[in-house]
Amino acid sequence: MRMTVLALSVVASAAAMTAHAADTIRIGVIQPLTGSVAYNGAADVNGSKIAVKERNAKGGVLGKQVELVVEDGECQPSKTVNAAEKLIQQDKVPVISGAFCSSATIAAMSVAAKYKVPLLSGVSSKSDLTERGNEWFFRSAETDGLLARAFAKILVDQLHLKKIAYIGVNDDWGRGGMNEFSKQIEAMGGETAMKLYFDHGTTDFYTMLTRVRAAKPDGVFVAAETQDGSILVKQMKEVNLQSKVFGVGSWATADFVKLAGDAAQGIHAAVPYAYTIDRPENKKFVAAYKTEYGELPGKYSAAGYNALNIIMDAIERAGSADPDKIRQAMAKTDYHGPNGSFKFDAKHQAYGFDAVLVRLNDGKPEIVAQATVTDDK
Amino acid sequence: MFDLFLQFVVNGLVNGTFYALSALGLTLIFGLMRLVNFAHGEFYMIGGLLGWVVTQKLSMDFFSGLVVVVAVMAAFGWLLDRYVIVRIRDKGPEPGILLTIGLAIFLTNTALMLVGTAPQKVLAPVPSTPLLLGPIIITEVRLFAIAVSIAAIVGARLLIQKTKLGKAMRATFQDATAASLVGINTASIYASTFALGSALAATSGMLLGSIYVAQASIGGLISLKAFVVVILGGMGNFAGAILGGLILGVAEALWGGYVQTGTVDMVGFALVILILFFRPYGLFSVRAERA
């Protein structure tokens, strides 16, 4: 009798498992979950999970539940390639969201093209990613060039920044952001005092900041993520650097403020998303995020949320989880997210969404200026 | 111009002191036990995260917190040696390397699972307001950290040189058989040494966590820098580790100050390559060959 019950339950669970596999649509996600930007990668995954949870509660996509398969790319090209290979070969995902760092995304793009699986990045912002003619790659993030063009004039005219020192993380994203901003600001009549780089995970910036202080710039541009950036602005205050600070990266987040403390006061950030953006879609997203994780969403939480919604919309329109059909459907995206609407141009670069210049005041990102990221023409 | 140079040197010396402190546990365990501990950076990381727990979550003051962290990590090191490291003792270097690398991966991922990826802060007992010493800027918390570092370094040195336990440690590692013949409990000496090394790593983790941040995935970077320091000073050489740390700190500061900031991490490894070419046993090694 016992044996029969056991055998029955084994059969039942085996049946349940096959049914389970057939009833879900798997979507691959590659984000850094260890290493120095792990924290931001985790925020992206959290945002992605909210999008999937909302969609599953409404019955999923094409009548099936959506399942996320998350892999750690560590922000490194080699690990990201491994993760993409695993997702495509082993987990058989028809579409991937990722990766985070531009260098890693470039590596994943060639894997996506090799296996003909669409890859959507909601984060990587190095301008030339969408200039490579890779038809399997989409980007739902702002590029450094687009952000720089939107805000260079405001920075020079309204904040009176003439002589600027640039500090950036030493990778494709940091170097790209610095080049785009310095180009646009120089075109507006600004002057570049110096350009300095540091590596991910650096903890001591005194040497760099000593040099910056000696150059006496009006403003310091920083391209850094939460961890590196929070230590950097704290040390700016410690070495008594009086210049105005503005930057790109994960700045307008509650966690940045928590880590940087008083040093965060008055910092300007050009970001595509701040939880203070006044849109009904955003209020809903912020509320859902707060209930789920007990904290306010940041730039990357929104990026993950948007990326997954765009992917799931595309699968719905494609009518099946076939990579090539998803690719064609994704090109016709018209999605309204917490920070505006997203459409893709011919190079698969998204446009139409908001970009905001925020100023941190008492830990809250106040919106100073707002612009729409326009079609790159 | 000269002011700038002074500031670079001071920055370098401050960092160098921190490097020396964070490498001390590594060189101690190697020098006395001949065990290359690849999990050293992870012990540092645990020290930092425990520091965050005791100062922020349990709202203890820094020093009582430090006592708790040191006690916990010493106990952890002791148990680790008695139950894990003991199995690879006297089996040559490879099992030790594999074991500690495995331990490093295990500890990092356990920490990621328990506290997540978020960077955390250890509450410092002094503020980080800038102090002007002539043309040089330094913060109070850094001066405090240097004082604690020096105290920890001197304390460890005195423990090994002056106390009965220290004597027993040195005797055991010179000749374990002879040491046990004169009545030294060598198993407990090994465990004490490992406990001391772990406690030193945790002290530096907590102290530097109050200046920078404590984070689960930081161990690898710390280990790398600690290895540079230890190779510069000679594996197992106590004074060498301190000088090695200071040299690395100043070299990085001057390179970043006058050449290029993006390539400072290269400086340490370039030094290591040069050292391995010209003085393979470290800058300050007196003996050409080890026993």
C-alpha cells in the first residue's frame, strides 16, 4: 500500500513537472550578481521580477506563466559569454535581457547573433552598441550621447559650469560617458580641466581628488555606480573639494544617499529615471516595488522592469516564443513605462522616454530639468 | 607644487598603513604555518560585515563591537583550524591552496546569501571631518584608523615575541616534534595561530569598513593587494609586510598623482614582477632559502 502511494506520487509529480515545463515561457536575464556593481545588477533583477509578477498575476503571456532564468555575468565579458551560452543552449530561452556593463554586453551581442536569439539591454549606455549593425540587439536605455546632448546646455548655462574635471570608471561605459559629455560641453563653450579614470572596486580616491582640487574646476563630472560613487563623493567632502558635482550612473537612488550621507547633498545627476517622476505608471511601479522589497526603486530597478515588459509585450505580439518572431515583434514596440514611452528606431535604439536632471536635496532627488530622449538622427 | 607632492606622499602612507594591516594576517599565517591562505580577503570581508552588524544593527559602540568581532573571528579561526585545516596539515602546499580557495568561494557566497550584495557601513567612533595640517588635508577618522592599525601591528608583534604563547608558536613552527616533546600542545598552537591571523584580518576589515564600505564580494580584491604586499616584503616576514605596505601605498599614490590614475592597480603587480626577477625572496629577506 505504502509503495503504491509512493509510486503514485512519483508519477504525479513527474507529470506535474512536464506540465510545468510546457506551461511556462522562459526568459533569460544576465546581470552582475557578484563583483563591484553586483548591487546595481540585483536592483535590475528585482525590477524584472516585479514586471513578471504583475504579468503572471494577469494570466501571463500567451496564456502561459513567465519564468525568469537569472545568470550572473559579473560585469565581465568572459563570464557574460558563458552565461549567454548556458541560457541559450541549456535553458533554451528564446530571448535574453542583459547585460549590465557595456563591455559585457558587447561580448553577449556576438553570442546572441550567433544563435539568433534577441538580446535587449535596459542598462548598457555606450553609444556605439547600436551602431554595430547587430540586428539581434535592442537597447531600451539612454545612450551617453543622448543624455549628454539633452543636458549639456543646461549644465553650462544654468549651473554655470565652465571649467570641468572629469572622473570616470575605467571601462567602456565610463570612458564613453566622459567623452560624450566633454564633447557636448566643449561645444557649448565649456573647458576640460582633466580626465581621470579609476577601476571598479577602488576604495581610495585621495590621489585623484588631490589632483582635481589642485586644478580648481567649477564642476566635477563623475561617471560611477552606487558603491564607487558613494565612496568618491564622501572623500570629495573629506578633501574639501568645493566644486559642484554632477554625474551619470546610479546616483538618484535612496541607497546612494544612505551610503554617501551628508556628502550627497546638492549633487546633480542626469538620469533616465528617478522615483520622483510624476506619472501614474511610475506611482504604481514605486508602490509595487516598495511593498515587495521595502525600498524605493532606482534607475536600474526601472531598467529591469521596462526591459522585461518590452520583452513580454513582444512575445505577446509575436504570438509564439520563437526567437525570430520575437525579434520582429520587438522592433514594433510601443510601450508606456514609469518613465515615458519606448519605441525603437531602425538601429534598435529606444527613444521617446524621459531623461531628468535631478538635484539631491535632503536625500530626495528633486527634478531640476526634464527632457525627452529623441530619435538619434 | 611641493604641497601637492606632500599630499600625495601622505595619502600614500595612510593607504600603505592600511595595506600593511590588511596583509598582516596573511603573512603571519604563512610565516608561522606555511599555509598560503587564499581565503584571507574573505576573513577581512566577514570582519567588515560583522562590524556593520554590531555597530549598526546591535548599536554597540565601535570598541565593544571590535572586541565582539575579534572574539567571534578568533573562535571561527580556531574551529576552522581544528576541524578543517588539520586535515591538510603536512600534506604539502597544494591541498592547502585548494582548500582555502574553496573556502573563499564558500564564504563569499554564504555572505551574499545572508546579507546580499548591498555595500554596508561600519559606524566609526570619530567623525570624518577634514583636518588641515599645514598644506595637508587628512580626516580625523583616518588618523584614528592609523592609530588602531599601529596598535594592532605592535600588539601582534609583542604577542609573538614576548609572550609564552608566542614562544610556543615559534617553537612549534621551528620543529613540531621537538616542541611536542617538551610539552607544548602543538594542535592548540596551530589553532591559536590561525585564530590570531583570522582576528587580525577581521580587525582590518572592520576598521577599514568604517572608512570605505563593507561588502560581501570585496574579498578577492583585498586578497590580491595583500599578496602584493606580502611578496614585496617577503612571505612570512613581519617587518617586511609593513614596509611592503608602505612602499605599495606610496608608489600607487605617486604613480596616480604624476602619471595616470587609471593604471594604479598595475603598479603593485609590476613591482611584484620586478621583485620576483631580482629578489625572489622579497625585498627584506635575509635568508636565501627557507627551511
